Amino acid sequence: MIPAVITFSAGGAELATKLAALLEAEVFHCGFNGEDAKRLLPRLFGEGRPILGICAAGILIRILAPCLSDKQTEPPVLALSQDGAHVVPLLGGHHGANRLAREIAEKLGGSAALTTASDLRYSRGLDDPPPGWVLADPAAAKPAMLALTIGGKIGLEGQAPWIAEAGYPVSFSGGIRVRVSDLAEKHERELLYHPRTLVAGVGAERGVSSAEVIALVEESLNSQKLAPQSLAALATIDLKSDETAFHEAAAHFGVPLRIFTVAELNQERYRLVHPSAIVEAETGTPGVAEAAALKAGTLVVPKRKSARATCAIGRAPQPLDPSRFGRAPGLLHVVGVGPGDKASRTASAVAALAASDDWVGYGLYLDLVDDLHFGQTEHRFPLGDEEARVRHALELASTGRTVALICSGDAQIYAMASLVYELLEATGERKLSDAARRVAVDIHPGISAVQAASAAAGALIGHDFCCISLSDLLTPAKDIRKRLKTAAEADFVTALYNPRSERRIGLIEEAKSVFLEHRPPETPVIVAKSLGRPAEAVEITTLWAFDPGRVDMLSIVVIGSSASRTFKRGDGKTVAFTPRGYDKKGATDGR
């Protein structure tokens, strides 16, 4: 996780810049009143990012106090003096905060104020193993640490060089029992560490359920009493990199999905226990599950089958770094960020942006989420070039990157989501590379302009409604006219997207005329501009008074149905809404 450096005043800016360079951290400048920090810090804390506040410790404590619940999952939180002379770990001492404090103090020439007893003597706590190691029972670390403080020594069974490197006394006759094993067996009064040395190689028919894959992996582990905590990755052939079940199974076990090419798996063909001519005819290699598992080292569970899936377990000689094992499958997040304001973003969209390595989008849309940017590579495109933008995002994701394709509003409504699938299906000159066609796609809905406009003015889309784009760049004008006429005749509340541009001015004027033929002149009309942005303007007028000349490409126009109406509230604000007929339901229920 990339550390986040938080400053509250100009006095901390110099130290923040220095820390960003030393730690490859991201800097967030929060206002002096702390309102930005009250929104930012809980989000960063929830994401598990280390937080370095150049401020009084009390500020961080007060803001994060409501977030504290489980000390086993708390990320490092540190307070630093503005001159960098003092570094105080506040939270997550045994989850990297103490080590980070030591590192910062050493680089800045300051001092780390460590209050955790064990960290005064050892460079890491026993409940804070390095990456690649999992402590089976974190509660067992406390009595072990207490025994060490009164002169106890560790009796180590297995290989864990980091224990001695951290300064712990290790002796053949040590009374503090520490065992390293990838087996699930747990003995009394011992500290058990599971090294992440296991890889589950998986293969399956298309469309297999994640439940079947998960059950088969668990069965394969249980067959040799292997600990799920020792799983380092799920692995498969790149042809299956878009298999949803594999992604969901990897998420279930909390490990990444890694992929290998046919050529890479073929390197293991002579070590396979159960080669298959059928599999080779379909994929080009005689084994997927076993070959993927063997990429770790040795095979400990040969291929096992369920109705539609296969699984084998491989073991590496040392804890395995998944980032150096095969490569990541491509993942494209298609993200709708809403109309522009922070409050209208969905949690799903924010999480997808945070999880992505790269952001792709029209420059204005990237600017709308600039406050969430923390090191992702931006790929900015001008207005237009939609196909080039989407193609770039898919091909980039095919290299193993996690990419966010950013759209305003909702990604599916006159945005890029449909073009993503159009290109995934395309053949001929528009065909993507094979790797890009296998990219996994995750769509994150957003608040659309029609929703935002209706909400800003009342509830005009409270009954049946439709949306029509007036842009004739991709849709012939005759088709647009047909849809306008049909929507007007059907009495839909109708949202008009892309109502006008410098070149195209006639269709919005025609739309007004068409709707006047089928709606009363007093029908409510919402004209909303720059929704969710500083220049936002929302006007409620009537169909008769509506002036098409006042709208532009940053506007959306929503025309009510014949049942829509307006009224003025006590504060003088006019609202527009469309009743659904609950008055009739109430009369019926009351008979």
C-alpha cells in the first residue's frame, strides 16, 4: 500500500515533499480547519493505507477514533513533528508502524518514539511476520512475547530466517515453541506460522460456477491437510484469464489470480502426472491445473476433478512473491463517477479507482476525480476519440494492469461501457488482440445526469421515463426524430442528452415542437447545466416557455409527462414531480 502523507499547514509541506520522495508516498494537503481530513482519513484508514500525519497526535486520534474496532486489521498511523525530529507510531505498531517509524527516523536523522515493549528490543513483533508468512493464531503471540521479556528463548521447528534477523534468541533447546508448516495441524502452546508456499493450479469448462471452483480447491487442500493460509496464489492458463469463477475464487481465498501462457505451461509437460490429449487439443498444452501448480516448484496434490473444474496444488521451496509469479490477468474497471461532485460517487467507483494502476479518460473526467489520485498513471484523451480511448484501456489491461476507464455520470448511459463490449466482440479490422479480448471487465454504475437533474429539481422521473440523445454523430437524425415522436406520443417523461452543440442546433428546437403537439404548454421542463460542478445551474420552466437557445452540451433537458406538475414550497422554491398514482391506490385501500 502506498503511504499517505497528510499535512494541515504550510509548515509541514517541506517535510511532506521529502517523505514522498523517500517513501514513494502520496501527499494530501488538508485545510487548517480539518474538514478535508475528516472525509479523507477514514477512507484511507478503511483502505488499509499507512497514514503519516505531520501534525499533533491528537488530531489523528480524534479523527480516527470512530474507525477503531479491530487492532488486528489497523494500518500503521504515525504522527510526525514538522521538523521531522520525532516520529510517533499511534496505531498498527505490530503491523508495520514501528518499523516505518524506525525507517523514517533513520532517514531523517530523528528519533522514533516506540512504546511497544517488544519493539524496543526486536525489529518486528512476532504478530507482525513479513510478507509471505501468516500467523495462525495472533493471540498466541502475546504470551510468547511475555516469555521473551523474562529471558525465554525460541525453539524453532522449520525455516523462518526472519525471526533471528529480527533479533530474537533462537536455541535448539528453547522453550518457546515456534513451528513453520503449510499443514493445518495446530499443536497446543505453540506459535504456528504458515508460509505462503502453495499454489492452486485451476482449469475449468467455460461458465463454471465460483462455488464449484472454491469447493474443489478446498477439497484439494484438505486431501493433504494443507492450510488455506499457505495459499499464495491461484494460477491458470491465460486463455481462462477472463473466467469469472477464477477471479471470485481467488478473492474468496484472499490471494491473487496469476496466469501463464501456453508456452510457459508447456515447459512442465514432462512433469505432469495426468496429461490429457483432450486438453492439449483444446488449449495447446496437455495440462492446465497441474502445469500451473508445478510452476511453483513441486506437485503435492495431483490433478483432482469436479464436474466442470480441475485443481492441483504445487509447493514452492520458499514463501512465494505472487508479483513475480506468472503475471496478473487484465482487469478493466469501467467507472461512472457521477455528475462531478464527491458526494455523488458510489463506494464501488471510489474503490475501483483506488485499486487501479492506470486511469484512462477524457481529461475533464480525470479532473473530476483528481482528489482520489495517488500515483496511478493517467492516460488523457481529448473529447472525441472514444474508440481509441477504449481500445487503449483494453490493450493496456491486457498487459496485466488493472485499469480504470473513467466516464462521467453512469458508464452505461451514453458512455463507454457498451463500446467496451462492442470492441470485445469486434472482428476484422476492429478486432482487438487476443489478450485484450480476454480482459476481465467490471462495470461500476454511477449517478446519471437524468437522476441528478431530477433530484435537484424534485422528482420528475418518479414514473416511467426514457432518455434520448440528440447527437446525430452516431445516430441518424431521422431515427432521433422517430424516437422523439414516439416518446412524446407515449407520454414518457423524457430526458434529452447532448441537446445542442455549435454545429447542431435544430434537433432541440424540433423536440420542443414535437412535445408541444402531445403535451400541455404548462408541462414542467428542467434545464440543468454543469451538474455536480461549481457552475451548476438548475432551472424549472414550462414546455411553452422553454428556450432551446439557452442550452449547450453541458446541459440536460428533462421534459415532464402530461401528469407532471410543479408547486412552490414554503421556502419559495419550486419543485417538479411526476405522481405515480398513489392517490388512487389510497382510495382503493380505504374502501
